[in-house]
Amino acid sequence: MNNERYERGLEKLREVDGEMGDKVIEALDAISPDFGRLLIEFPFGDVYSRPQLSLKDRELVTIAALGAMGGCAPQLKVHVNGALNVGWTREEIVESFIQLAVYAGFPAALNALSGAKEVFDERDGND
Amino acid sequence: MNNERYERGLEKLREVDGEMGDKVIEALDAISPDFGRLLIEFPFGDVYSRPQLSLKDRELVTIAALGAMGGCAPQLKVHVNGALNVGWTREEIVESFIQLAVYAGFPAALNALSGAKEVFDERDGND
Amino acid sequence: MNNERYERGLEKLREVDGEMGDKVIEALDAISPDFGRLLIEFPFGDVYSRPQLSLKDRELVTIAALGAMGGCAPQLKVHVNGALNVGWTREEIVESFIQLAVYAGFPAALNALSGAKEVFDERDGND
Amino acid sequence: MNNERYERGLEKLREVDGEMGDKVIEALDAISPDFGRLLIEFPFGDVYSRPQLSLKDRELVTIAALGAMGGCAPQLKVHVNGALNVGWTREEIVESFIQLAVYAGFPAALNALSGAKEVFDERDGND
Amino acid sequence: MNNERYERGLEKLREVDGEMGDKVIEALDAISPDFGRLLIEFPFGDVYSRPQLSLKDRELVTIAALGAMGGCAPQLKVHVNGALNVGWTREEIVESFIQLAVYAGFPAALNALSGAKEVFDERDGND
Amino acid sequence: MNNERYERGLEKLREVDGEMGDKVIEALDAISPDFGRLLIEFPFGDVYSRPQLSLKDRELVTIAALGAMGGCAPQLKVHVNGALNVGWTREEIVESFIQLAVYAGFPAALNALSGAKEVFDERDGND
């Protein structure tokens, strides 16, 4: 039984992603409920819940990784929301993406900033 | 004249990377001194010196980005050193790379951890 | 003359991709008919038609590669269709993308699963 | 003061990208005016304005890099326009993307060609 | 308790990777024993042990993904060994990498073939 | 018969890569002579020999693509040599890689410059 990992993961997912986390899992229900369960158990139940790094720092790692890799616009938006949820300011998130211009190039930074803007606008009711 | 940007960048580079920063610039002297100057002026003089994100947070963004992208072993090692220099613990750096397994896959995490181990060993005099 | 490669490639393209293959070639006609010809001759005429690996295994290699690299949503969809055409089940295709979570990260797996779902829905007449 | 870099960069940006460059900067105003300034100063003020490579050759490097990396559709379109502005023909741009099939794979080439087609259609008033 | 996942994962790791799997875990002991445990539990205990795809097909997905992404030479070698262990022939592995030339480009194919050659030579005692 | 493509490709390969091209083909003989043949026939016989882009411009596209993608150090070195063989100066090649810093990030530029330096040193007899 991995009920414990699942429960811990679901709680952590909601702490980070709020209702967007539930939407990701719901969307997976239509294609692979198993993967929805794995997504809760491993990333959130196993990794995010480890005490060696704060949740706030984990979200910075996550948005930096997603922005640098590119090609993950939906996940980047979920985690820009997550970063705001765990205490990063809009200015700090924007600045993290400016920092990416150095390491991943200006297009990666521009695409990440564009995703951040969409999230900020949605939060402001401007979408 | 961009003396001011260069001076500010050189100071910031040394604050982050210590003597490894000087080595990167020296190595560039043999292939493109101009690029060495640009590297000091833009990333360090223009970006790292901006106050919107702490130097410590910038280094976390940097090692997360380098680890996620892969293929940047030398730069990853320079910035694992940098992350230690600005206050991250070995345990936190290791944990950041464990977090990458979720977003960039296990091979990216393994390669980043391998680079971190080399840096830790060098610092311990075990290289 | 490369009529032979072209004819062999066109037959193979249709065997794999069905009418979606024809659409790719038609779309190329508007920008580069030459590239449409090269696409038939080399990938399909030269590579896919080699006997060293079954067509079914080739399609698994292809969807794994496209899903892992990311950024190829249109091609991934063409080849999820191709994978179904040559005998893979929906469950096996989904499972291949779950396997990608380990090597390319969860976002790559999520994006590939999302592409697979679109193809399944189109096949079911739900688009 | 970096007025000089900014002025030189803005002029270069307009020489390359025409009014699309202004649109990129305007779009950045809504999310990070600072990044808009950095984008003018470093890429265009510092790099593009260096005499060691012609502007025409720089644009070829740029579209080849963007096409090979993938995931940069908006930037690729801006620079396909830029490449046309500085003297490359449509046929040469298409051929550069065909060349990418060898090094970055057929999907990267197809995506780049698709971006090029959109630009050509927009220029022809067919969008 | 996740003893069950760990035990199932260790068994699967050994089935796929033989003694090379043990070496990967040993190497991780020196930098992060926790990550060694996670590597056994999630990829091997959770994913590889799912019945929806055969172990043989999983290894084909894995070498295709690693070869296409590039930058994972050590992991690619482990899994070329794994692919041989679960029943793929050398010729089929080589052919899978030839197939990658179409989707990830010739350099990716060349690098994967180079890794395969090293594995074959090591198995033949020619290293 | 594809003798004609092979002959044309071999001639083009030698024109671009000189004896390094022969070494690439020789190395492939030990793992996959078929892939050596495909490498001559498609990239060099089919693509490089097309008249729509000059050989000199093709090499610029190639080194820009390889440098931007990263992870292709051996192929990058072959084509830095190729770029020199078809008429680019060392300064122009270096400048192309500086340009990559904007689009692919500073690490990609540093790695490409490092590969260029190795080629220049080998040509100078300093390796």
C-alpha cells in the first residue's frame, strides 16, 4: 500500500499548486489515471516532501529548470503560480527569468517571461 | 566607456566564483579576450548585480538551469562552487539536483550530482 | 534517378502514417516541395525500409525520441497515429510515455501524453 | 550611463527586425521594461554591432541556432523577417532549414520551415 | 514503509542492468544514498515493474530517449547493456540509433553509435 | 543503384571536411558501415550538394546549429575545421560563437569557443 505517499503527495501538491494541481490530475484522468497517481506519489509524495530543501527554494529550482529547458509552457505556468503561492514575489520571479537569459539565452528568457505574464494577468482577472 | 560595468562585473564574478572566475577569464584570453570582457560586463556587471534577487537565489537559479539543460559540465562545476561560496550547503545543492529528477529526468540529476561530487572532492583535497 | 527510393519511401510513409503522411507532404508543397521529396526519400525510402528493425519497433523508437526531445507536438501526433497503425495499443503508447518521465522528466511525459490524448480523441471522433 | 549602448542597440534592432523589433520591446514593457532595455543593450548594442561578422552572416547564425534548438517559434519568426531584411532570399532561408534536417533532425527542420512559411505569408498579405 | 517498492525495484534494476546497476547505486552512495534509494524505488520499483509494457520494449524506449536527448553518455551505455541483457541484438540497437538520425539528427545518432561501440567492445573484452 | 549519390557525397564530404571526413567514415566502419554510407549519401550527396545555398553558408549554418544545440563536441570540431576549409576566418568563427551567447546562452558559447580553440591549436601543431 502506498496510501501514505499518496496522501502526503496530494497535500503537498495542493500546498504548491492550489487548484491548478487538481486540474492537472483531472486532465490526466482522461488519458492515464495511473500517471496521475505516480505524479502525486513520486514528485510530491517522495521529493517535494523531503526536508532537505524548503518548499520555497524547491519552487525556484523548478521554475528555473522549466524556463531553461523550454518547451514546457503549461508546466511553467503551473509553477509560476506555485512560486507565488509559496512566497516568491512577481518581481523575484521575473528576475529569475532575466537571470536565465545568461545561461539559456534570450529566447528562453522571453518565453518564460511571457508565461509569467499570462499567470499574472490571470491572477489579476485580465485573461 | 564601460569601465564601470566591467569593474562592477569583475567584483561580482569574484564574489560568486572566487578564483575559478579568474580562471574562466584567463582561459578565454587564449581564444577571445573580447568574449571574456562581455562575460564580465553583461552577466556579472549587468545581471548579477541587479538588486531584485539576492546573489544566493541567483546561484540557485543558475545551478538549476545548468543541471536541467545538461551538457554544461564545466559551467555547472564553476557554479556549484559559486553556490557554496554564497551560502548554500552541500546538502541543499544535492537536494536541488534531486529535485531536477522530476523535471529534467534522472540522467540530468545523475550528471549534476556527479559534477557536484567532483567539486566537493576538490574542495576536500580528494581530487 | 531516385525514382526507386521515392516510390519505396512513399509506400512506407503511407504504411506508417496513412493519410496523415500525405498531409505532411502536401503542407510541404507550399513551402518546399524539395524537402517533401527528401523527407520521402531519406527517412522513409532509405531508413524505415531497412530490414534490420521491424516497422513496429521503429515506431516505438520514433515516439520515444519525439516525446523525449519535446517541442515536436505535430510530429509526435503523426507518429502516435503511426504507432497505432503498425500495431501498438493505446495502452502501450501511454505506457511508453510514462516511461519517459524517468528519463526526460515529468513535463516531457505530460506533453507526450497530452499529444496522445488528442490523437485518441480524433480517432474516436471527439475532436 | 549606457545611453550610447542603448542608442546603438536600438538602431541595430530596427535595422535587423524593423517594426517587429519595436513590438518585442513593447510587449516586454508590460512584463519587464528592464529586460527590454537589457535586450537592446546587450544583444543589439554590444554583440550585433561588433564589426567582426557582417549583419547578414549574424542573421544566418541566428536563424540556424533558433531552428536547431527548437521551442522558439516567436523568435524564429522575428529573425526570419530579420534575415529577409538584411538580404537573404526566401530560397536561401528555406535551404538553411533543410540543412538543419541533417544536424537537428527532420522535426526541427519541419518546424522551422513552418515558421518561415508563416512569415512569407504575412509578408504577402496572406495571413 | 516502502521496503516492498525497494525490493521490487532492486530486483528489476538487476534484471535490466546486471552488475552495472549495482555500480550506479554504489557511485551514488558517495554523493547521495537517498537518491540511490529513490532511483531504485521510482524508476525500477514503480515504473519498470508495471505490466503494461514488456521489459524489452521499455529498454527500446529508454535507449531511444537517451540517444535522442544526447548528453547522457554514461546512462546510454548502462542501457545499451540493459538492452542487450533483455534480448535486443547488437544489430537492432545499432539500427535504432540509425533511426534516430531522422528525428534527432546525425550527430545524436553518431554519439549514440559511439556509446554502443564502447559497450560492445567492453563486452568483447576489447576495452 | 545509388553510386551517383555516394560519389557526389564523398567528393563533397572531402571538400568540406578534408581528411577528418575520412576519419569519421573509418570510425563508423567499426560499428556500422551502413551508417557511414548513409552519412555520405544523404547529408553530403543529397543536401550539401544542392545549389540553393553556397557551401560556405552551409558551414556557417552547421557550426551555428551544432554550437547552439550543444552536446556535439566531436561534430562541432569537424565542422570548425570544415568552416575554415571553405573560407571562414578564425575571427569570424569565434564571432559566430559569441553571437550564440545571445540565443543559446553563455555556456553554449563557451563550449563552442573551447571546441574552436582545440581545432585552432591542432592546426597550429599545438595539441
